[in-house]
Amino acid sequence: MKYMYNCKYVQKLAYNTLNRKGKTYNKYLKNKIDKRVAKTTKEFWASFIDEQDCSDKQKNQIIKELKTFFNWCVMEHIVVNNPISTLLKYKVEKSEMKFWTPEQLKQFLDTIDDDLNSSNRSIQLKANTVKILTIIGFTVGDRIGETRALSFSCFHDDKLTLDILHSINYDPDSQDFVSHTKTYESQRVIDVSEKVILAVKEYKQFLEEFLDREIPGSNLLFFNYKNNKPYSDTVLRKHFYYYCEKANVPKIRMYDLRHTYAATMMAEGKEAYMFSKRMGHKKINTTIDVYGHLSNQARKEIAQSTDKYF
């Protein structure tokens, strides 16, 4: 299909995004449309989607995929206008967004610090790994897949910048460790503080002493040198949850460090446009849609800035 080819090789969408598009098409659209899409109308699609045997959340996913498909059709001059550009999504109650307060974040990092000098080398490794993962997730606000795909050479101490160019490869059939970011526009260069650069350097120094070998800058930060593969999501999640329980803080996902960053920025009084691009959002509307509903009370409960907490 020409559209999927464009998504993969032109837009360079991530594996998970492509997989979701394919599943939506195969389950809800394939062999179900009995007329040329160029002849379809908003009313046709509204009725078609309403008849699908799925949740409202999934119906919204169908709308989302169809809108991006028709936007491509307009660009390719297959249709003149996107027939569902004004089609409204179904009202779905948003799940509660999880994030840490500054006190919880500090408690978490303090607990990790207690293990950094443990006599048990495995605990040392676990503590150092979770600490740098948390620092990056909280101060950068990137997606966890992007964090896992970072190499040491992505950090530039001379310019105090970080290149976010890849995401970890979730494709089980691929031989490559990294893949495209969620969208091509998600590739970005962002500013980071000296404290973050120093933390990454100290982590690299720890690994070199731990492994008794020099680590090239091209190596991934979160790499399992026992099997020469990146740490799996399962392993990192297990380590992360271990310290959640040990620190007696709410059990959030590693991805929720991104939410913690965004909530912190809002608590700091930062406007969404100031950190939207940093997070890799193509449009500021995305940032506002995801984080704009945070209550004033929630804003009061969270941080004043990032570096002060580690």
C-alpha cells in the first residue's frame, strides 16, 4: 500500500506507530469499504465508525488514523479535501495521569543514592542504571523509548546539548538496536544542563570501572554487556519498580517520568510552547491536549525546577 510505504520510508514512523496503523486497518477497515475513498463523505465515515463493534477509545483511534490517511491523500492530490477533518472524537474519560511530586522524586533518588556504594556489585549497577534513567527522563521529558536509544555520544558537553534521533527498536524481527523516533519531526536537539552532562559522565566512568574496559561513545547508555544487547524494557521496569517500593513512593511507569517533567514545567509557570518541542510534540496542541487538564492543585504539589532534586 502506497500510504504505508510513505509512513515507513518517507515519514519514517516508529515500528510501534506503523504496527498500530496496520492493526487498525486490518481489523476495522480492510475489506469493509465498498466504495472509492475519494467518493466518501463525512457522513459516510461517521456512520461507518459508529457501527464498528469496539470501544469509543478504539473508535477515536480509527478517526485518528483516517484523518492522517486523508491528509496524505490531500498532499498526493488523490482527494481535494479531507472529508473528516471536522469529525469530532467520541467523549472518553481520560485516565488519571500519574506523576511524582518533588518530595517523592527526591525520596526516590535519595534511596538510590544509598545503594550507589553498596558492597554488592549487582546492586551498584542497578542503582546507577536507574538513577541515570530517572535523571534523563525527568530533566529531558523524552519518551522512554528515546531514553533507551541514547548513546553517550548524543550528549555534547561543549554545547550543552542532547541529540534525540532514535527510539529503541521494538521490532522483534529486526537486527538493529535502534529505530526511528515516533515521528520524523520528533528528531530534535535540545539544551541540557551541566549537571545532567556531569551525571552522564559519572555514569560512564562507573561502567568503565565496573566492567574494567573502555566504553566507546557510540555505545548505548542502557546496554547489557553480558548478552551484548540493550537492556530489555522488562529488566529496566523491574529495577525501576524495585526502587519505587524501596523508596515507598507511588508506583509510576518509567514513561511517567515524562509526565512528571511536563507537570513540573507547568508548576514552574512555563507555557506549553516553551517545552512542547523539547518533548518531541509536532504541534503545541498535542501538549495542551495531554497536559492542559492538570488541575491547579496538582500544579501546586509539584516541583519548582529539575536540577535541584538530584
